[in-house]
Amino acid sequence: MDNARSQAYGRVVKTLDELGNVKLTPDEAQIIRNAADALFFDGDGYDELAAAEDLVQQLVDAGRWTEESGHRLVDDVAACGPSAGVR
């Protein structure tokens, strides 16, 4: 595990802590958390990442999240994995 992955995981957790209750339902937050956890701890969470990407796109399409915020969150989740930055 490298520092970049740890920092990305920290950003995801911080985002969920700060915005999760306001901008995400508990089920939506869990989808994001599952993806970050699977990538960070198991190194194999690409199905979970796809689910998180789909969720964020739905949130953007519904106007609940900005495209910039959504992409930043997905990028941070993806960076939790061993192939950091690859989406």
C-alpha cells in the first residue's frame, strides 16, 4: 500500500463524513464506501467501482451533485486501488 492510495482513501472518507449526510442517502454512501474499501483493502473492487461510477453519474444527471464534484469523488475512489488513477 502506498501513500497516494492512503491519501485517496482518506479523501473519500472525509467526503463521506462531511457531505454524506447532506448529499447522499445512507445506501448511496454505502455504495461509495464499499468501492473504496474493496479497492483499498482487497485490491479488487472494480465491480464496486463501476457501481460507484454509475451512482455518481445518476447523482450528476439528477442535479444532486455537480459534474466536477462527482468526477473528483470517483477519481478519489479509483485512486484507492492498486492501479491508482486508472478508470
